[in-house]
Amino acid sequence: MNLFLIQDFKNLYKHVCCVFAVLLLFNQAKAQQTVVAHYNMGRSGAVTYATSSDVLMDLSGLGHDLKRNGQPVFFADAPADKKLNGEGAISFKDRGSYSIADNFGKAATSFVLEGWFQVNSRQGANDKGRSIGVALAYGDDKEGYVLSQKEDQWVVLIDGKENAKPIAKATPGEWIHIAVVNDGRAVSVLANGIKTLTGLPVAKTVSSNFSIGALGKGNYFNGLIYEVRFASLNKTKFDVTKHLLFNGKQLAKKQKQATDEQRALIAALEANKSIVKVQSFPAAAENSKDWLVSQVKTPVQLLLQKDPGQMSAKLLLTNGLLSREFYVADNLACVGFKNENTDAQYLRAVKPEARVMIDSTWYDIGGFSGQPEKSYLLESWYSNLIAEPSAFRFTGIEVMQPTARYSWQQKYNAAHTDWPPKGLHVLMHYKAPLNKNNWQNTVQVTVHYELYEGMPVIAKWLTIDNNTNSSFVVRETECEVLAVNQDQVKRIHVESDYSFALANADKEGSALMHYKGTPPAYQTGESTTTWRTDSEYNTWASHNQAEDKFLGFPHHNLLVSRVPMGPSETVKSKQQFTSFTTFELLHDNDDRERQSLAHRKFYRKLAPQVTESLITGGITSHDKTKLKGFIDQMGELGFERLDIMAWPGISHDNLDTGYVSLWKGISSYAATKGIVMGGYELQVASRGRGADVDCIDPITNKPGSLFGQSVCIASDWQDKYYSNMWKFFDKTGLMTYNMDGPYHGDVCASTTHPHHTNLYDSQWQQWKQQVRVLHELQRRNMYVPIPDWYFLNGQSATGMGYREASANLTPQQQLLLGRQYIYDGTWHKTPTMGWMTLQLVGFYTNDARVGLEPLSQNLDRYEVGLFQHLASGCQFTVRGNRLYDTPETKAMVSKWVNWFKEHRAILTSDIIHVSRPTGRDLDAMLHANPELDEKGMLIVFNPTDKPITKQMKVPLYYTGLKGKAKLTDQNGKESNLELNDKQETFINVTIPAGGFGWFTIKG
């Protein structure tokens, strides 16, 4: 637990105690009853399992404070009426107790000794030696009164003698109020306000001891205690309605209120027509279809299994591949997360649904406490789980269809897919904690889940509605908190749409910047996904420093999804805060190809613009004649996109009449050839725009940032630049957004920029602005290649690999390195997510060795480079001043462009990684798509100076073919293939020195 929270609680506790002491002294005068000692363990609603106070203060004001022994802890449970007020108790276990060597002066000849107790219902409650314990002692086991649990009964001992008849049954998990009343003549005992024992003898004397939770150094109680009080009756006749902390009518009323609310919640779930009612959840069964090979169309459903007692229920959100299970009682928590295909359970413990820090206070959203062991979860424990009074409480569910996260229409040769994707969007609503009276009907947190048809992927995000009359700050959020079984940590892929250079950067990674010392989190966020050690998980299989490295740190299995800094967003009255979205993909084994293919399928479905495909011609010119000549060649050859590359590129905020006229004319001319166009601009990263709008370094408080000077896009620069940019697009008709340096993550410490408040929200607000731009670009049906990672918000492509210096390598070097880029880059990208460029002329140099001019004299190398890039299916740009120089060159380029378009569907399908190029042997890439007629395309290269003939093993499982297949080589020769039980085949190939070959595979 956070030390600051503990200290804050202790200070609050002391303050509350003083207030109650004054109130009690006032009440004593009215009631003719003197409170000698009074201890309340849970007035603050403390966080469960936080160590309780060193001293338990006496609320009577008489100074009979108790000293702590051992480690009793706070626990979020209390008698029903108390719990409704957000109170808790102290859990006595592991030799925990409170005591004082005092008998309060033996002043009270008549007294009431009373308290609220609960026998532990959690693990260990029935362990041998744990079912006998002293809950309360006034005196000791020889002189005085002792209240004890003995097996399943509550008993009283007076002067060491146990009364033959028990007080009441000790039922685990149930609160009971017990009072020992001495009227000066005899002793009676009451359970929940009803006398169960009478006529007991008065103790002859009382030794100097008052203890809670134990007697001396033994007889430790295992359970919860909420409150204890010792009061003198002042010779007043005992009145059960006046002299006890137990008010039966009020308790019954509160219990009924809680029961009615809980029944109404379950009834509302049952009445929801979007929720399917079942007697039991279906058992997991291995799906007959592999979702990576065949479409799985099992509908997404939200199922309800109601408890017969009407007080709890379970919900199951499932699509047949993934399921998420929730337990609903007086709150809601996730209790199951499964891969339905393998029946693998990912969850080991109950955690909050999310956590948010509003202003300076952390709040749990949903969740339960009281799970006794955090390495596994038993369903039999559910009924004993405790709703934290300080947590937001579940109030109900809405179910709807998913809505598109941004506008997108199928365009630019994209693969067909449903957008928005089919599935269910489930909204789980929560109201404010019990102790936040001013928020009860005005602050609502909603946890959103989307589960999609046909893939084991679930999305999750938060919204917070502020309907108060004032603002508050959402300082931090943990949008997902999952206690994961350690054997499944490597089988869950988690990422969010809060994704860009510095949010994803890792100080051990290949970032371009050089850090000085230990970089702050906002420079190396290491993504929003963090794996932490769980302070409550103390029983992992291995906890050995000598083994942790070899075992991969299995105890790092608490998954938390959060932004590296902030968001620190101020939410004004009547406004709503929306978090980033976390996506969780469950894998079914540890195979790298299978896991990466699942990742790529994830992007195809949830970021469909990544399948857009355009053959691009790039040129560095503003000359109308050159540009039109280049466009003419593009049109003749079937190119589809014109890119005005650096340098000079295009200035998108330049609304000068002549400048706009130039690009409107070029764009219109290109459109007549079926070509869309755009141009390069270094927009944000490492481009300062002026001291008043640039990022302010938080260390120097002067303009400066990690990427060199960058503009802050949460300054008023955004109002000027983007407004002009949209006008520029409207006036010119440009349809691609070829921006270098989109928002990359530089923070800004300015407190005067209008669109962020200070350092702590600067990253969040700049990200939000970049996302708004990307969403608008997609609404305009534009093509969006940018060098960052905004794919889940509308980006179309990024570099297949990124080293600008490679543009200065010779064409021969670029070929083999290019295929390594393709091999490495397509583990986590579809081919069309990565761009590559064939340099016909030098990029940063005029060295004749860099480039292929004159083209007709380098026709063979031009052809290999052209084929290699087209065959990979990547976003391909040919950069130069012309695309052909002779009829022979034109014919060659036309041949391969037409070939690509004929086979575009399979060539832009995912790559199965057959062999990484080494320069010593054949290397190959295999495209696979079981939904096409051409289910596979094998591309083979020979980088050596000698011809190679060999038999290659080719994995065809992901083509969907079984048993047999047909192979057609580049010369049209057909042959039959036999597939083994792993759907592998062997193909004999002969590739000439420096050459290539291609083979189609059909059923």
C-alpha cells in the first residue's frame, strides 16, 4: 500500500476519533451511562489489508488507548448499516491483537461490555488450532470476563469457568453483536439484542487486562472486530433499547435497504433483453475451426447465471474464443478470463475493474476484497468476498453494438472487412463510493468492454462523467488491472491506442535519442502495458534470486495498463473524460509465427486502413513540366499515388494563392490519371515553430525538447496550422497525408499554452490532438502514411524498418538488407503496414554508385529491386526523376506492375516467415491467405553468384490447405503437392545466380 495513503489514513483516523470523543461525552450526560472505553476499528473505510494503527484510540476521551501487538490489518467489511456508511473493521489473524494492562479501576459495579464480531469465513478459518480464540477479554482467564469463539459457538468465561450453555452459533462470515451485562447482582449475555444467557455469576474480581483479539500471548482470535465498548450503567436499570450499540430496528431497516438494492440490481440484469439468461454457463470446447485459418462466426453474447437466492449472479461475455466472467453481488469484479479454445484460465485473483486518481485520491472501480490466497481463485470463495466501501459501486449494464472508433470506408484496394467490427459493446456503470456523499448522483464511472466476433480480442476503456457543479482532475488512471496466472503471461498480448514514439520507447531499445542518466517515464514509457510484482501474491512457485532470470521472472504477473505520465486532465462540470483504449489478445500457444500472425489479424480487423495498398511514384520537384511528365509515366505504368518527397516537399499551411494554385493544378492533373497525391512535410518532431509555441523543457524551463526543438501541438499553433492545413487540402484536393514527425511524445512544461495546463497533461493533450487529426483524415478518406505507431487511430503505414542512412547504400546492398527489413518488419506488421523505397537516384548524395540511372543500363538490377518490393506486398515507392527511359525499361516496369495487380490480394496477405536472408543461401517469403483462390505465393531469391537447386520445406498450414495442393511456377508449369500431417510440403526449386522465382499455390 502507498505509504502516503497510510499516513493520510492515520491522520484522518485521529481526527475522526477526536470528533467522536466529544460526541460521546455529550451523549453520556443524556443517557445516564458513562462510557469508560470505546474503540471503533473502521470509521474511515480504510483500504483492505493495510496494517492497522499502532494505537487503537479510546473514543471515550479517558485515555484508555490500546497498544497493537502483531499485525492486525484493516478489512473492508462491517455490520450492514455500518458498511452502507463506508466503514470497515480490523482483521485479527497471524497473532494480532490490541491490549492495555488496565481494568479501568474496577469502577463499574454494573456495566455493559459489548462488541461486533465476525468469525473468519476465509481460507484458514477451519484449520486445526484456528477455531478457538479470544475475541474480547475484560480481565483474564482467572479473574474477569472472557468472550471467546470455540469451534462453531460463542462462549463466555467468568473467572476462568466456561458457562455450560453457549451464547450463540458462530457462523463464519456473519456479523454478530454480543453484549455482557452486569446489573450488579447477576450477569446476562445478549446476542443481537436478545438475551440468550441469564443468571450468570458476577466475577469476584477483575485482573488488570483489557484486550481485543487475544488473551496474553495466546488464544488468538481469527476474524473481524468492528467495535468494542465498555460502559458503566451508573446504577441505572439496563435498557436494551438505550444502552447498546445494537439497534435492531435500524439494523433491520439498513439490511433490508441493502438487500432490496442488491435484489433490484440482479432483477434489472435479468430483465435486460440484451443479456441471455442461462441455467449454467457452457463448458469450454475446442473450436473445430482455427480462427487464424477459417472464419469463426460464433456470435458474441453476454450470458447471465442468477444465484437461486436472488442476491448474486454471474455474467459471461463470450464469443466462443475468449470469455470474460464477472461476479455480481454488492459490487462487480472479473473472476474469470479464459481462452475458450484451450480452456486456459488467465486469472488467478480478483482485482478492481480499474483504478482512477481523482484530484489526490485513488479510487477502485468495482472489485472485491477478502480473497484469502492470490495464486488461485475458488468459486466457493465468491460469496465471502467483500465490497470495499471506498470503491465505486456497480449499478447496472447497457449492451449495444460496437461503434466505429473513427470513420473509415473501404478504399485504396483495401481488403473487405466489417467496420465497425461485429461484436458487443458492454457498458458497466458505477456510482461513487459510500463515503463520497457529494458525488452520489453526480459522478459516474463507466467501464466499457468490446468483444469482437471471430477473434480472441477484447477492448476496454473508461469514461468518467462529472455532473457536479465544479471541476476535478483525473490525475492518473489504471484502465486494466489483471492478476494473471504466471504460466499465461507470455500468452497475452496487450497494447493500447495510446501509442507513439516516446510512449513506446525503451531505454534498452533502438531509440534514436541518447539518454543522459536515467530517463523519466515520459521519455521511455515502455508502452502503456506494465507487468509488476503483486504485493498480495506471496506464494509463487519460485522466489529464488538464483533462478528468477532463467525462469523469466514469473512473479511479474500483475498486468496494469496506464499512461506513462498523466493524464492529469481537468474535467469541468457537465463534461466527460474518456481514457485510452486497451486491447487484449489471447494466444493459444507459444509459437512465434502463430502469435505474430494473430497480432497481424488483430490489426486487419481493428485498424482496417492498414490493408490499403497503393503503388507510389516519388519525386523531389516543384517544376510543373517535370511533375506532369512524371505523372504521365505513372499513368502509363499503372502507378496509383504521387508523393512530393523531401526535399522540398510541401508546406501544408501555405495558403499563398500561387502556391495553392500550383498544387491544385498538379493534383487535378494526377486525378485525371487515376492518381492521388500528397507531399512530405516535417511537421512536429525536431521542428521548432517559435518560442511562444515550442515545447518548454521541464528541467531548464526554456524552449527545448528531446528530439531537438519541437513545436507543442497543444499550444495555439494547433489552431493556426491545422486550420490552414484543412483549408489547403480543401483547396488543392490532395488526398494523402505524408507527414514526417507527427506528434512523437515531447513534453511541455509551459503553463500558458491554451490546450494544456502544465507538464503533467502535456503529453496526453498533444496525443489527443494528433488523434483528432488522424480521425479527421480518415473522415476525409485520405491515405495516411506517417513514421510512428498510431495504427489503432487511423494511420495507414510506417517504415518497414527505419534507418535513413540506408537510402545512401548501393542498390546491391539495399536488396539484401531490404529483404531482411521485410522479414523482420512483418513479424508484427502486415506487408501493407510497412513502406519501402527503391532509389532510382541518390537521396542525400549524387554518388553515381547510389541509384540506377541511367535506367536502361541497369535494367537487371532495376528489375530485381522492383520485383522484390512488389512481391513483398509492402507499401512501395519508386523514387526518381522518371520511371523509365527506353521502351525496354517501360515494358519491364509495366510487366511487374501488372503482375502485382493481378496477384495483389495474395501478395498483400500476411507473410509466413520461411527463412531470413543471410546472403549464403536461398531466402524466401511465403504469402498465405486461406480465403482466396490463390491461397499461397512463394517468393524465392538467390543472393549468391551461383545458381542453386535445392528442395525447400514450405509450411502451408496457414493457407488452409490439407492433404494436397497444386503448384504453378512462374513459367506456368503445374505440379501436385503432397502435404504431411503438419500441412508441410517439399518443393524443388532452381534459382539462377542473383535471380528470383515465384510460385502460386492453390487447392
